Amino acid sequence: MARRCGCATSRFTLYPRVKEAAYAALLCFCLFGSAAEAGLYTSSDQIIVLSPENVESVVVNSTAATVVQFYLSWCGHCIDFSPHYKNLARDIREWQPAVQLAAVDCSAEENKEICTTYGVKVFPVIMFFPAYSKAGTVGSIDKGLPHDVQRLRHMVIDKLEAHSDPWPPACPPLEPISQTEVDSFFETNKVQNLALIFENPDSYIGREVTLDLLQFDNIAVRRVLSTEEALVNKLGVTEFPSCYLYYPSGNFTRLIVNYEARTFYSYALQGLKGLVRSGKPPVVNVNVTASSSERQWKSFNRSSVYMADLEAALHYSLRMEVAAHTVIKGDEMISLKNYVNALAKYFQGRPMVVNLLKNLNSWLQNQTGDEISYEAFKEILDNTAQSPDSALPKSRGWVGCQGSQQNFRGYPCGVWTLFHVLTVQASNANGSDPQEVLTAMRGYVRRFFGCRYCANHFEHMAEESMSKVETLSSAVLWLWSSHNIVNNRIAGSVSEDPEFPKIQWPSPATCPSCHTVSRRGDHEWNRDEVLSFLKFHFSSDRILTDYLDDESHVLRKEKRKKPIDRRAREAPDLAMPSLPLQSTVPGEEEEEEPQDEEEEGGQEAVAADEMGGGRSEPNSWAKPKMVVGQRKEQIHRKPRMRVVQEDIVDLDSFVNNHYKAKALQLASGSRVKRRTLKRKEEQEPGPVFGLGIELDPGLGMVALEPMEADNDLDLGQKRHWLQKRELTGQYFDVEPSHRGRWMFMLSIGFSKLDISLCVILYFLSTMCLLAMYLFFKNRYKLRRAKLPLP
């Protein structure tokens, strides 16, 4: 006993060897476990699948004892035993540094040599290999295989206790401790806590809890038999089993649990302050940040669900993971439709998020093609069309799912929480299909979830047991059970947050009634109580809305977005040049618009904005124009003189801008007309708005073009209407006369006033030249007439 005590109690000083063994086991699990997809076991079962490539590294010269099952995949008895072996692997997950489970399929041709080497002829059979076994060593065989996890667990403990030299370095001592050893324990061991489990000699609880705490530092667990009278009397122990915490000062306290059983002791001891897994960094105080640049910790209630986490999970899944697929088709299309449909039916969130999910689902279900682009999906998701009261805000960080470090928890926690909420809401809504939500989740995880290794594990669980779900309540429990299987599998991995260890949830402290013990003292789940707890915990009326932006604020931000115009999307390369607007003469007053019309128009715009209409607000430079047939109230004002500044045109730059504008005009199919300089009260009622191009011949001004409501006007009526305007242009779609065509070519870049001045100047210059010609001609004749006589 002294040898084993010395070796095991020094495991804290021999930590590098323990760490090496744990990492070796994890490496074998990751490298070789996923290789076998055939057979009865996979890497998801936390059982090492042996093959000719890895059998020696797992069995020969290993620092951990190894339990190997030899089986035939077609054998009925082997198939019947496999669920119990899987449950054993999950039950003793924390024992892995000391003992590991493996299996080999002897029906596979490549494994025939392995089974022949170890002389296995009947199946199934379990063989125990001690630590540091040599090549060719045949392990001890247990022919009778109990179909009971507790008996299998006790069998493993018996094999460990019968272990010959050398003792597995990671395994603590399993024999009872005496009072003398307790008195000197803290002198030879640097731990903060010593847990003493008092039990009867035939009890396995002390040894089980000792192995359960194997991977935790700062604690040691020892069993004390009821026959150790000196120690029993010193602590005043009257019940067996019971657990006491012994301190270096000599004080002790009894550990209070709901049931005096293995699982309850392990839960309580793992939750002691200062305990961390071997190799994990100590838990940091995340409540205080060192600087403002670091992530701010949000205080939260660990027993509550937060809407911020649910919306963040939706944001990440729909905007990040689905976005990785630029084109969605085939099975991906089906999975996305099922996923969004489940969200639209059962997500009980804020009204604006629910509205958006329903709009998204309606659009997605109406897609009859074989594929869609994510860009089209994103337009609906981002509410580009400005549907009223619909928005999915971007994530502002996790709350209940935040981790002690940036890379811990987060999205995996959020997506699990979202799935739990959906299954509970489907159960409360009395859905018709018990597997509706589970099928949607399975398809999403398989097609879109970023972690492929995790997705494969989830698919394996679904293939194995999801077909057994026949009621809505069983769907809730199936997801809960699967979540605990995943927690068990990744407990102690590098992805586990030391502040939030992976445990079987809910813990006895969270839901005492969810846990019970069997007649033989083994832990059992009260599934009825678990179902009640899950429906209460994930009910919509208990979801907290802390750390969320106000819904009205989010909707106002959504309304500020400009909807994307279709014609602008169809011709993105045709950009209109930015030209300066015509300025007025300094000191000149602009014409005032009727105040009542402005106020009325403003009220209508506000009303349309509150309704969430799809039209954007007009630009500041585009003044609204009257609709054809609408009578404008005549406003009598004292006329005032207005001086119009003449345009100075750079013909070279104008030609470039003119042809760019003309290209846009041809692309949009809109009619282009020159801007009128007529006073507002003298204009005829304007036409209806349409997106077009209005080009000032002198400046190339771009604006909203009024479209003619009556396109059946004859040419004479149009000319009559045009002649009533002082400086009005012509529509390009009206065929000009031969003379008009020449006048149009000559008038490019000039107003009618410019042309009139030019004609006058040309006429005056011609008259001047003619006068000069006549003057000099007459003068020349007079000179010739006065020649001197001879």
C-alpha cells in the first residue's frame, strides 16, 4: 500500500506524465476514432476503434490500462451488448488517464490478424490489458459480460485493483486510508482539499468517486472503511456512506448532498472553489476588464435564458454560416427551407424578428426553382424592401452564452439554446409532427454548421436514436439527452471553459428533483421531472430581454436604409456624372413654395414612413411635381423681377457629359427633356413622377423626370402644349421636322436667348462690315476722281 500511496499521492508532482498520458489518449481518440465508420462503434462513442495501424500504440506499452472488446458486427449478441458498452464509456469518461476503452471488429477482413494474434474465437469477449503491457501479451478475459453499466464499472475497478507492477501513473490509490495517513497527508501532498468517503467494505462508491475526480487538481479523494474506528470516532461518522471534507488545519465538515451516492458526491466535489482540470489555466476574474479596449463582461443569471443569445444565434447562423454557400441548391435548399420554416413557426421572439422570419419563410417557400443565390436570400433577410416592423438586428455580443475568454462558448452555446427553445415551443404548440424541429435541426447542422467534426457526431446520434422519437415530449427529451452526450464527450477538452465546465445538466443544485437513485444506489434521471424543468426553463415568458436595443430604435435604423432600385441594379456601370447645380445671383431671393403644401407633403411622408412603405424619401435636390389632372391652387403674389445668370459652357466637357447622359437615357428608356425656366405659378400641371433623366442643355442637370400620363396626345396637341412654355425643350421620342432637326443640332449647349443674341450680333457685324465696305469704296472712288490735270 505504501508503494501505491507514494506513487498515486505524488501524481500532482508527476503532472507532466499525467498530462502526457491524457494527451496521448486524446490524440488516439481524435486520430483513430474517426477512421471507422462501419461496425458498431465510432469516435462519437468515446471508444477507441482499433485497426492494424493503431493497435500497438493503444495496447502495447501504454501508460493507461486498456479494456478491449472483440466483437462481430453481424453478431446479434454483440449488437445487443453494444449499447451497454457505449454507456460504460460515457459513465467512466473521467477515468481515461487511468483506463481507456477500445473495440475491434473481427468481422472486418483487415482486422482478422488482430483477432487471431490474441486468440479470440468466440464473441463478444472483453480482454483487460494492464498498463505497460509488452508486445504479444494476451490480456485477461472476462467471458461473462453483464448487461448492466454498474456491474461493468465494478468489473473495471476489480481489474485495476488486481493490477500488477507497474501501477498506472495517472491512477490514484484505491485502497482504504488509515488515520495515521490522514494525519500526515498534507505534509506529503500539496492539495487544498481532502475528501474522505466513509463506506462499508463491500461498497464501490469511494473508489468510483476517487476515479471521477482523477482529472482535477487541488483535491484528493480517499475511502475510509467503517472498520477504521479511530477515524470514524474522531469525525463522529454515523452514516455509511457519507463524505467529509478534511482541511490542513485539522477541521472538517460534512458534504451536504441530496442523496448519499456516487454521482451526487462527484457533482458537489467538482464544484468546490479553486478546482480546475489538470492542464487547464486557473479561472480568471472575468467581472473586471483591464482596459476599455477589452471585451466588456456582462453580468447575467446562469439559470436564465436571454433573448440576446437567441437573436445572436439567428444572426450568426443566417448571416455567417449560410452565407458561406453563395449558391444554395439540392439538399441544402431543402434543409434551409425546413430550418427557416421551423424558426417562423416556433421562435417566440420580439415581434419585429418574428415578422422578418415569417417574411423570409414565405419568400423561401415560394421559390420554385432548383437553387437560389445567397444574395437574393440576404436581401429578404436584411429587409431591403422595407417591410413594415421587420428586422433582425446584428449581434451585440453574447450574454448567457459568453465565456471567460473570447474563444469559449459563444455560438455553440447559443445554437443549443435556440434548439431547446424550438423543441419546447413546438411541444407547447401541440405540433403535428414530433420530429419536425429535430429534422430541421439535423438538416441545418449537416449542411451548414461550420464545425464538420461536430456535425458528424450530431449526425451519428441522429442516425442512432432519433427514429425512436414518437411524441413532442420525447423530442424535447431526445435533444436534452443528446446535449448531455456531447457535454460528456468534450468534457476536459481544450475547448472547455474552466469557468463553465461541461457537466450533465441540469445539476442536482439546479434541479434536485431531476435526480434520483435506483434501489442499488446508482444514479438515475427522473425523466418526468426533467421534462417539466425543460418546459419551464425554456418557456417564452421566462426569456429575459436584458442587453437588447429598444425595438423602436432598431426599426428606426431600418427605415433609414434606402431600398435598392431595380433599374439601378440592372445597370450598375452607368454612373451619372456629378454636375454642379445652377446658382443664383448673390442677393437674389428664391421663390417661396406654398407653406401649406409643404406641411401637407411632410405629414404624408411621415405617415408613409411610419407605415414602413418601400419608397425612399426623395433627395434634397428633387422637388416634388404635380400629377397630371391635379389642379393646383392659384396663389396670387406680387410679381418680382428675377435675374437669370447666363450659363458659361465649356463645350469640350459638355460634349462628354452630354453623351454620358444620353447613354444613361438610352439605357433607362426614359424620355429626356430640358428644364423649364418658367415661374411655378405659370406652369401647366406637371406629370407623374418616374425615375428618369432631366437634362439642362446648358448644365446637364439630373433630376426626377415627370412621365406623361396621357401618351395618346397627338403631335399637334404636344406642340401646342410646348409652345405655351417660354423656354421649354422637346422630348426625344417626338419626331422633329427637318428644320427642327437642324435647329436642334445648332442649339446644342445654348438656350434660345443665346441663339437670339448670336443672331443679332452676327446681323450687326454683317451690317457693320457692309457699311465699312461701302464707306471705303466711296472714298476710294473720290480719290481716283481728283487726279491733277497735265
